[in-house]
Amino acid sequence: MQPLRSRMVARDVDEPHRAASPLELLFDLTFVAAVSQASARLAHATEEGHVGDALGPYLMVFFAIWWAWMNFTWFASAYDTDDVLYRAMTFVQMAGVLVLAAGVPAAFDGDFTTVTIGYLVMRVGLVALWVRAAIAHPESRATTLRYAAGVSLLQVLWLSRLALPDGGPGWVFLLLVLLELSVPSIAERAGATAWHPHHIAERYCLFTIILLGESVLASTNAVQDAVEHGLSGELVTIALAGLAILFMLWWIYFSEPAGEGLAARRDRSFVWGYGHYVIFAALAAVGAGLETAVASAGDHVKAGPQTAVAAVAIPIAVVLVMLWALHAPMRRTAIHPGLIGVTAVLVLLATFAAPAIGVAASLVVLAALLVLLMAATFTTRTGRAGA
């Protein structure tokens, strides 16, 4: 039985066997709906040939999803008490995620009202936790109060943005994003929070699995719709190649020793944590691209083969390059940067072959390139071990 309230003090940064709690796993699941909505909207726009119009709203919505998830994740790594009050405030944030998810379709049409309200609900729950930590843990009071004040101020600004015509110009959103990103940096100057490196690495891995799972679900739904118009060899090839791509992206991501890297270079945590916005957004975009590729097999999309393949290839290249960029400064890279660079370039070049060889063959090429990347990595490791 959980206690109603226990003292919220900083967790031990060297706590052995620190793992994600069942509450954190449930919290992650609430983001499934939001990610699914954003990915589906991006896929629909790509199929209609309007990916340029949807890319901005997609990145904006995904920022709200990612930032809210990340803020709770790092707080929980430092101050998770798992008592009744903590669970209640986590429930409030989960409710906010569902409100945000409900507002994603309207956000793609330019109306961010519901998304902003959902974001507000999430932040109210988080501020309450920061205030509670400030009261219970005097040693970190300066840091926790800075977090609480910064998050609260930003919520006033986000709500004020709704009063502007159409939410104001794009630079207003970018300015607020920069202010959001600056809150942790300013707060941590008063004292570092006690986040656990291996716990953080595991939490990011779990969210990666959710994003890959969303891609599997999106592809499955697309195949289900396409089968209604008749099963074809092209459709089967696209589905299998798409699954192989997702499997290899999973393998590549989990090959990097993030926990060891963060433990050795805690000073790189901001770059590593913030950089994952690009990785996560790209992984979700892979799902949208695969959905477009499946739809193209039914000849009922406006996007051409090159656009359909590019919608998969570009996010893959982004994931590869960003994984290297985030782990290289920590001197913890499992895959040689040269291999990553060559693979990323070849992945992008595959889009130019799409008009000639078709979408299905192009996806097979993308999957083969990722397989070759891992095969070359294993060969390199074996050679080093033998030496």
C-alpha cells in the first residue's frame, strides 16, 4: 500500500538497479494518442502532396509532446516518491496529455487553443511537484523554485499567445520555445538536480520503443486499408521492408551505450537530452512516411514515388546523424561515424532512384542499407576484438 505522503528528497544518483516505475510506464502510454494524432496528420498531408504545409504544425505539436514528457521524466529521475500525492499529480499531467492529443487535428489547421490548454494542465501538475520538492527538500530549494517560477511564467506567456490573431507570427512561438529550453539551464545554475544517468537512458529508450510502436501501428492501419482494394506483391514488399526498417532503427538506437555515456559525462546531459527532440520527431515521421508508402501501393495518393520514399529516407538519415552527434561528445559511440555518414548519404540518394525502381524496391534498398550498417559495425567490432 502506497503512503499518502512521504518526504520528497533527492534520489541517490548512484542508486543501484534504478529502473522505470510502473507509473512511468503508464505515463508514457498516454503519449501514444498524441504521437499517433501528429503522425497521422503528417502522413495525410504527405499523401495529399502538402507536406510543406504540415511540417511546421507537426514540429510545433511534437515540441509540446516531447517537452512535457521530458520535463516530467527528468523530475521523476530526481524526486520520484511514488506516494499517493505524487501519483495524483502525475494523473493530472496524464489528463493534460489526452487534452493535448484531442487538440492535435485543430492545431494542424492553425488552432492551438486545445493543445495549449492540455499543455497548461500538464504544467500545473509539474509545477505542483516542483513546489512540493522545494518545501520538502531545503537543500535544493533554490533550484526547484526556479523551475516552478520559470514553468509558471511560461504558461502565462503561452496563454497570452492565444490572444494574438492566429496565435501571432511564427517567431513568437520560436521565442517561447527558446525560453522554455532556457528554464532548466537557469534553474540548474543554483544546483544540479539528482537525476540518475541509467534511469534517464532507460526512459529515453522506452519512449523510443513507443515511437517505433506507433510506426508499426500506423503501417498496420495503412496496410489494412490498402488490403480492402486488393492484396498485391508490392504491398507485401512495402510492409515487410517497412518492418525491417523499424527493426533496424531499433537495433541501431539500442546499440549506443547511453547510460554509461551520461554517467561519465553528466555535463553533456543538456545536449543529449535536448537533441533527442530531433531523433524522436524523426522516428515518429518515419511512421508517417511508411504510412504514405503503403498508401502509394493503392494508387490513391497524390504524392509521387519520390515524395513517398523521401518521407521515409529523410527521417532515417536524420536519426542516424543525430545519434552519432549526441553520443560522439561523450566518447561513447558503438557505430563508426564514417559508417553512419556513408549510410545517411546513401539513404538520401535512394530517393532519387524511386521514380525509376518504385516505392517498394526503394524501401528494400533503405532496409538493406541499414542492415549493411549493422553488419559493418559487427565486422569492425570483431576486428578490434581480434586485434
